[in-house]
Amino acid sequence: MIRLRSKRFSRSSSKPGNNGSKAASSSPEKDCKSIGEIKWELRPGGMLVQKRESNQSSGEGVITIRVSTVSQWHDINIDATSTFGELKMILSLVTSLEPREQRLLFRGKEKEDNEFLHMVGVRDKDKVLLLEDPAIKEMKLLGMARGQPINNTCCTISA
């Protein structure tokens, strides 16, 4: 059986030319610069977490989402802390579908309007699928059918 010791409790070995003293070569000023200051952010759920480093090309907190409809793609720039409901509002301007007619799917699951993009895991250049709600689509078709007279000429019963 092999036992591994933590570096924290093991003795430091002195290398040739180091003379066993590491503290003499490093100054406290360098140590403070390498550590840096911790920045905090408050998440929408109320949790206080360490702020992530973001290397996004579109700007601070703005992500580009590619939204796929049945026949076309839309690239939408939106704040990462937005909700799917806000994304639906933007898509209503682009697709002429009202927000209540839209169903947004991310990673194969439909998302609710009050879910935040960054909490679900949507990142820059991710894809979201936009579908028209089948129940509302059916109601539209029924409304159009009610406006027109229905002809039942295919089936006549003779007695």
C-alpha cells in the first residue's frame, strides 16, 4: 500500500542554489498582487457567490443566442441574466408570434418564462429551439374553420 503525504505537512526539500530559504526570494508585495481582490455578485435566487471571470466578445453580461425556428435561424443578443419570458418578448418582434404562442426548448426541455438563462446554463453561442404552441395553433385553425361554412358533401345518407 502506498501512502501519500500532503505537501502541507511534509518537509520542504532544499534545492541546490536555493539555500533552503524561499521566504528571502519572495516579497510580501508580490504575494498580494498575485492573490488579488475577490469580487462578489448576488444571484437572482439570493445566493452570494464569487464573480466569474468573463471573456465575452459581445460585452459584459451580453450573450448571443442562436434561436432556431422551423425554417430559419435568428441570432439574438440578450443579457445573460434575462429570463426566457424576456427572450420570448424579443422573439415576438422578430417572428411575429406572440409570447404566449411560443415554446422555447433548451437542451431538449421546455423552459418556463420565469427561468433565468444563466441559471439554466445558457451561454454565449448556445442554441435554443422555438416552436409554436400546438394548442394555440389548433385554436387558430378551429377559429378559421368556424368563420367558413363547413360542407358535408362527402357523406349523404339515403333512406
